[in-house]
Amino acid sequence: MTLQRLRLRLYSLAFIDEFGPLYAVFTLWFNDNGVSVAELSSVFLTWSIVTIVLEIPSGVVADRLDRRHVLGFAFWLRAIAIIVWLLVPTLVGAMIGAGLWAIHSSLASGAWEANVHDQLTAAGGEREYPVVMARVGQLGHLGVALASVVAIAVLAFGGSFEQLGWVTVAVHVISIGLVLTLPDVSFISADQRSDVGLVEGFRTTLRAGIAEARASVEVFHLVILGAFVEGLFLFDEYVPLLARDRGASDATVPILVLIVWAGLLIGGEVVARYPAVTGRTVGLLLVAGAAAMALAMIATPLWTLPLIGVGYIAMQANWVTIDARLQERVGPHNRATVTSVKGFLAGLISGVGFLMIGLATRGTDARPGLYVAVIVIGVIGLATIRWLPDRRPVRQ
């Protein structure tokens, strides 16, 4: 497959995989069925715990098996999770669906980035990884944005959350088909898999991946930075509830979510245009983004909520840049495992965040716990200025 066709396939997959009209309003679906804000935080915590437990093992699986099949299975699990949510909209159903979705997230984390890098390497475009991942992120967020527009239209014309959910389930058929039709590039790391059994190979890959994450100071710093940024992408989960608490109608909520997610599109564009951006620049951007989100939490008017999108611009620019610098510095055999170490820590951070938000919630107000998350984001911005290495030069 040519590099141009590969890009098109990856961009299409990123778009359709994130096209889920239910995503913007699923918290309202459960809230309307009697699940409280504090209980929803416990659901998110369950989500994080399962992700934490499975994150690194699933990364090892993605380093041992065909990553396309791992991703296809992950998408299938998420479809089942949504079906459970639709059929059992209770706290128990929310927990079960969240657990299945968490398994999906663990399997896809690491496997997705590693597969994209391997696909580009096989097509001779390894150097384009930062730009391609920025565009992949943008197309994914564009899928979320268009899905939010669909949700707005359906709800405005009297549709239901349940209808949005079944549309979301249906599009998984397309995403599974797209990922399974990507070229087979497992040959890139096939030499590591050939001469050992499955169990011993799992142990070897796990040890090697963790060792690589610990051995290099640069890799260690990138794993820590990436974990905190990834783990604190939790504000959007509370935007619908914050909006409703400030008097927004159900039809207005997807608009606000759409504005917040537009920040991810812009953040990806920053990296796509400036893949060699310095740590100082993206670090200061993250500090400024944290300040904007703090204002959105402190102020009570509805119009301040889109400031969370400003923070997401900075977070996305940081996340894509950190991931690109990390992928430059790890070997192909342990790529998914090292990335999953980062994902493991991100899940741990998310879990602490959701627990903190749940415990600090007063009635329907989730802001007290979010204040702490904003402060941590600002601190990570300062650490990024010091720790983020420059992009590696082209090898001659």
C-alpha cells in the first residue's frame, strides 16, 4: 500500500471510530435513569481500575500478536459495552459496560500508536509519524464533532438518547472492517516472536518493555509527562453535568461538548504544522490552558464552559508531541509495551482523579475535585518546559 493510501485509510478509521452520537450525552442517559453524579464518578473509577490492571499486559499482547486483530477485538468489545448500557441503564449496567469499555481501552492503548508507527515504517514514512498522528487525532475529534452535531439534530427533533446509542453501535461494524483491512506489517517485529513459547514470550516482552521505559532518562520523562496529560483528559466527561447544573437544556449540551472537543482539533493542528515545537512552547501553552480551565471552573455563567476547550487545545498539543518524541526513542519490539506503561500510569492518574472528584462532589457540583486536576495540569506544564526533549534530527 502506498503512503498516500495508507494515510487515507488511517484517517478514515480514526474518523469513523470516534463517530459516536451517544458519547456526548451518555452521562445524561444514566442520570435520567437515576444514576447520580457521585455514582457516575464511581463508574469512571471502575473504568480506570480495569484499565490499570490490564494496561501493561494488553500492551505485551499487542507486541506478541497481530496488532490489527487486537484492535478489531477491542472495537468489538466497546460495541458490546454500549449495548449493555442501552439495555441496562442502571448503576450495575453502567459498571459492566464501563468494564468492557476499559478492556477495549487497554487493548487499543499502545496497540494503536504502535500499529500506526509500524504501518508508516513499512511504507517508508516513519519520519511522518508526528504529523500523521496529529491528523489522525484531528480526524478522530472531527468524528466526535460530527457525531455531536447529529446528536444535537436528533434531540432537537424529538429523538432519544437510546436512538443515538444504537447508531453508535452500528458504526462499529465499519471501524472493525477498516482496521482488519490494513496491511499486515507484523513482519517488523516477527523475529522476536518466532523462537519462544507464548508464556515465555509474554514474560520476555514485558521485562524488556519495562526495562526500556526505566533505562533511558528521556524515555522515563516522556512516559511520566504523557501519563499525566493523558490521565487528566477527564473534564469532558463532566461537561454535560456541569452544563445541566448551570441551566443548559439537553439539546444545548452537545453544542457545548462540541466546542470543547474542537479544542482537540486545534491542538492537533498545532503539532501537524509545527512537529518540531519545543518543550518551552508547549509547556507554556499548557500552563495557559490550565489557567483557562480554572476560570471555567470558578465562574458560573454557562458561556465560560467552552474555556475548557482552550485547555484541551494545550493538552492535545502536548500529548501528540510527547507521544511522537516517545515513539522516536523506543524500539519496534517493545513499542506497544512501553506505550502501555504510559497508559498504565495514565489510568492510575485518571482513577485517582475520578475518585477525588466523586468524593469531593457536593450534590450535582463536580467542580471541587476538578480544581485539583487543573492545578496538576499547570504543574505538568512547568515540568514539560524542563523535560521535553527536542525532536531527533533526520538520520543520514
